[in-house]
Amino acid sequence: MKILVTGGAGFIGSAVVRLAISRGHQVVNLDALTYAANLANVAAAADSPDYAFEQVDIRDRAALDRVFAEHSPDAVMHLAAESHVDRSIDGPAAFVETNVIGTFNLLEAARSHWIAKGRPEGFRFHHISTDEVFGSLGETGQFTETTPYDPRSPYSASKAGSDHLVRAWHETYGLPVVLTNCSNNYGPYHFPEKLVPVVILKALAGEQIPVYGDGGNIRDWLYVEDHADALLLVLQQGQVGRSYNIGGENEATNIDLVRTICAHMDQLSPQGAPHDRLISFVPDRPGHDRRYAIDPTRIRDELGWRPSLTVEEGLRRTVEWYLDNRDWWQPLLNRDGVGKRLGTG
């Protein structure tokens, strides 16, 4: 199968690219190479004859049409998005332009390609979204595929809008789509503005580790390589027009997650231990959802998928990776906004 992966130089997209190539698929990696993208993420796949790269912004419809015409993919995996909640608070326009308008352009380019090829039944447009579109949970309950949308940030609102567009293109035009909504990802190649890499790198540098509010916000943590495995499974075996929630089955409060990372740092990089002495509670961000949790029953029962790692195992692997790959993350610390407090409203 030839797969067009948008955002393939990003965190989750690059995991999909690496796994797809390793499984014998052809991959066209389409990425605009904005601040969070890094071609080093796909260096392991770059020399494969099955890999091609196109530096294209999904807001550029003409460029998308060219890519579809030149590469004629069998499927699209759409991961390109602005995704950092804090940045969406400071600059929401980029999120609307990329996540909503960009998705519209990609849908139209994919639909034109699909029609030109005679509407092949095997074509798929796989839209990858987030559990944040569902809003915030109380102390109990989980998000299912039928949970009403209730986005609370410019980021989640823009992703909700893109989800609605994808469903509309299926219902109105018959475009064969599948959708997935995932919980919080972590793992290797995670851009160092998100919680897990921030904690690791702050601990390594002996700097204060910022924790929003009281640290009691709860997330369901999903190892990125498990997520990539689930995404390829849904692409190939998911039911057209259906959505699948992908969760790690690993709920944890932010403060417990941070303390677990610090404990791993104490063992793997003992200089400066105990690292939890660096934890510093800082004012919460506006509209910070209290709890997310995924009910993964559908993907488990229909497709037989479950995550392979517990959060404890995955965090240890992640800490080890960052300690072993300073050459990857060190240059990224100089990119725009990294290391600064964003999203204060």
C-alpha cells in the first residue's frame, strides 16, 4: 500500500512513517516543516526506496493536487496539525488555518484524486484526531465514540471542526473515511515543549520542573509506538465511516506522572537526585480540562487491539531514549517558544 502521511516529520506522524516503512508499505511524507517538525525523526526510513518526502503546507491546495497526481497514493493518513494547547491560547489563528482550512483542502484534493481514479473501494482517508474534542470529564466515566463534542480550547475546537468536516465529506460525497481520537501520547522524538520531555530535560538540567495548578489533572497516557500500530490497523481493517477511540488504558494525574519520571531519572541519571525536589507548582493555564479518559472497547472488540506497554514501562523507555539522544533534542531547545511559559491568556 502507498500511504500519504501528512505531518510525517512530527511526533506521531514520524512514528507512523517509521512503522509503515518497516512493514513494507510505501510512504509519501508530506510536511510543511514548521517549528515542531524535524526530519531527523524519520532518518531511519529516509534511505528506503519506499520513502519519499514532499515539503508542502496543507493550506496550499495546488501543491496538494500536484502531490496526489505525482504519487497516486492508495490511502491518506492525516496527522498534520497545530497541536499545542498553550500555543493555541496565544495564537489561535494558525490553528484554524491549518487544522480547519488545511483539512478542508486535503479532503478536496483527496476527493478529486479518488474520483479521478474511478472511486476505488479500497481507498481510505484516515483522519487522526484527539480526545480533547470531547471536553472535560468528572471523576468518573470515559469518552466513547458517541460522546458529544465539547471542546474547551482553540486547539480542541479546531480539531473538532476538522473531525466534522471529515464526517461530512463521507456523508455528502461518499469519500471512504475512518477517524481515530487518541489520548495523550508520549515517547521518543517528542518535541520538547510537551509535559513528558519538559520534565525529563528540566530534571537533567537541574532546573525547576513546572506543574500546572495542583497537578491533579488526569490524562490517559499512550506510548506513541503503540499508537502508530493502532493507526495502521484502523487504516487497513477499520470500518468505513466509523471512528475508533485509541487509549493507553493508563490514567494518571500529572503530578504522579512527573514523580514517576523523576524516579526513573533518579535511577538512570542519579546526578542531582532526588529529582522530585525540583517540582514547582505554577499558575494553571486558562480552560485546563480536568480529566480525560478513553473507553477503548470498540477498537479492542472489533479489531483486537490493546496497548503493549504500561505507562511505567513506556516512561522508562522514554527517559532512556532522551538520555541516549542528546544530539536529537539539544538543537530543538533553541526553537521558537521552547522553554518559555506559553498560554497564560
